[in-house]
Amino acid sequence: MNQPASLRPSPSSSPAASVFKVNDDAASPTGTAHTRVQAVDVVRGLVMVIMALDHIREFWSPMTMRAEDVVQASAALFFTRWVTHFCAPTFVFLSGVSIWLSARKHHSRAHTSGFLLTRGLWLVAVFKRVVQGIDLSRPKGVRDRALLLLGLAGAFRREELVSLDVAHLRFDEDGLVVDLQRSKTNQLGEPDEKAVFFAPDRRTCPVRAVKDWLQVLEENGRSSGPLFVSFYNGQRLTPKRLSPERVNLVVQEYLGADYTAHSLRASFVTITKLAGSDDAKIMNQTKHKTTAMIRRYTRLDNIRQHNAAQDLAL
């Protein structure tokens, strides 16, 4: 895919060139920090390559055998799938390291915002790859994909997700409207709604993912009742509503042990804010009553990154 000229790295600014080029700046603290950021990005790129290999393997041999099956799978196939379990959390960790190193250089607000935005977009890309890699041959995979996508797109709390019933969903030409019966900021159960929209890629579309899961429920005689239910031995659906703790375990299964269901909600705030959404639009989805949590998620209280004194043009 062709990139705009403004986003296309020049040969001298590529990660490899930045790491191996010898110059006078390398001896300065700023030059050292810059080199370290680029070096972290190179490692991050290698992680992406490993993830890509596993997705290529999945594309060419889907559902022929499970890579985790040590009896049928070859050693190379087993290792490729095994190592990808660590790729997503490693990628997120390295992204955080590069952001920290960049912040140490005391860049301008515009540069820092751009840096965070590009990293945020990469995190979205990684999340999409993780979702695309979920095994949909099992009902649990269909449920987990719907849970992850709806959790992020709707900025849901885990208690809100597990309290949803099939009757709370309304589909239309724009997507999905979810009726919230009760939430942390709506203890009286006053009428409230969240809107979730269609995404261009069917594999990562939250609306289609929920529809696919509803089809599984209907095929098992569950056209009403809890939306997200648990499984017996990971295969047979039960009538039991999924617990908030189990939602955390689902998130950690795919994104790593350092993440919880709240990470999806926080990521919604951070990514949309960095993409230019105003607080009112974000709060309309998250249902926050004040901007305090928005500021916490996006670090708007940072005295250097977000300070009107830089706009004086003195």
C-alpha cells in the first residue's frame, strides 16, 4: 500500500539507518535517546514479522490442524504459534518504552502528540491482528471476538458487558444500539444508550462480530437471556452469565497478563482523544460524568505536553 510522502521514511531516517549510522549526535543525550527509540522500533518490527508469519500460516492452512497440537503439528509450526502468544504484550511494552524514551527528549507538544498518535495507531493495528487470529471454528472463539470488539468499540465496563441481554441490542442500517439498563454512573437504571458502528473490515467489525455470536446462540436455542455466557469445558454453552472476572481472563488470554477488561475502555479514550475527538464525543460513549478520567487516561495534566503557554507565539 502506498504511503503519503509525508509519512514515507527517507533512507536516512529508516530504523536500520538510524541504528547503524555513526554521527556526532550519537554522543549527545538527545542523540542517544533517538537511537534507542529507533532500536526499540526495530525490535518492534521483528515482533510484527513473527506475528505476520503466524497469520500467513493460518491463511494457507486454516482449520487443517491446530498448531498447539504437539502430536500432529511439526516443531516449527508449534513454535511459531507458541511464540506469538508473547508477541502482542511484547509489542505493547516496546511501544511504551519508545514513548518514554521520546518523552525524555522534551519534544514540542506537536511532536509528542504526533508520536503518541502513530503509536496509538500501531496499537490498533496489533489489536486487529490479534482479533483476526482468533480461532472461529469453536463457539468460544466467536464469543471472545464479539466480547473484545464490543468492549473496545463501546468503551464498556466489564460489569456492563456481562449484564447485557440479547433484548438490549437493536440493529439498524448504521450498526448497533445497546440499551444500558444500569451502570456505575447510572445506578438508578435511567434510560441510556451506546452506539456501535459497522467497520469496513468484516473480521474486525464489532457489529458483525456480535451478529455472528447471536447466530451461535440461536443455533443452541438461546434467542433470549444473557448475551455473553460461559462454556462447559470450553465447548458446550451453559445458561450461566459470564462473570466480570472471566471477562478479564478473556482479555488476558489474547492480549497478555498485564491487561484487563478496563484496558479496552481506557484504550478507547486514549486512542480517540489522540485522534482528535473532543471530550464531549468521548464522554457520550464512555458515559463519564466529568472530564477527570479523560484527563487521567490521556495524561492531559502533563505540564509540558498540554500547556497553553506554548500558544502565545512570543
